[in-house]
Amino acid sequence: MPLTIKVPANELYDPVQKRFISTPAKSLSFEHSLLSIAKWEAKWHKPYMSKAPKTEEEMRDYIRCMCLSNDVDPMVFYALDQNTVKALADYIQDPMTGTTFKKKNEKPSKEIVTNELVYYWMTELNIPFEPCQKWHFNHLMTLIQVASVKKQPAKKLNKKEQRDAINRMAAENERRRAMFHTKG
């Protein structure tokens, strides 16, 4: 789901050209998606998802890559105020789903995640590129995680676990027979 922000008219000073530049008021739509990440990585030649901090220019350019609106003067991205930048940062962090996962006592992966790796995961899990590459990125990553979990074979139980499971099922069956006054 895209985020729409109204950017007010603004006047900026360009120190290189030594002149003032006016930007008109405009309503812009943004989408934090795999497609946006792919555009950014193609320009900057490094993984967007890395923990390495990004420069202000790199973040401003990612905002530009997220922009779905047409015919936007590039100077508009320099006119974004702190509230707008915070709203965009909050949007990027929004999980966009109610799905949660149990935290495992695993060390985080040291694998470098790039857009090509995410596209590979999508291919392996039979997730279609269209429309999924345009979804909010966190929503797409949740789908990938769910599909990965569901694709894994069921864990084989050892003899004790099997016996415990059978005993739990028998106790539940007995409870239901008593509750409904039935024999089977």
C-alpha cells in the first residue's frame, strides 16, 4: 500500500549555481518495495539491506526510487522537511502485516541480502514477481518467510514425542466423549 504525502511549495538555495529554486506544492506517492530497492542498488552498486549506514544522499535517492509519481522535479526531494522524512522512515519500518514469528535462539544470518537474492527466493518459492515486487517490502519478506516455513518438511518425532502426542490426543478424545456423552 503506497504512502501519499503532500509536499508544500518551497524555495531552496543552490550553492553551486548560486541561485534560488522554487518547487511547487505536489502530492507524491511512495512505495517501499523490492522494485524500489532494485532501482537503488542498480545506481549505488551495493546492498540496500546491509547494516552499513547510508549517507544522506543515498537515503534521499532511495526516497526518489520509492516515488511512484510522474514528472517530479528532483529538487522536490531536497525540499522534504524532517516530518516528511520521519513519516517515510516510519512507513519503511512498518511491518504491513499481522503475521508474527517466534523468535529463535539463532544467530542472525550474515548473508548479504540484495534484490537478486530476494528475487531468487521468490523464484524458489514460486512467488510471482507481479504484483509482489511492488508490495511493501516488509510484507513481501513476511510472505517469503511464511512460504519458507510451510515448504519445510514436517519434523519427525522421536519415540517419546510420538508417545506423548498419542497420549495427548487420547486424553482430548476422552474429554470430548465425556463432554458430548458419546461412545466414539
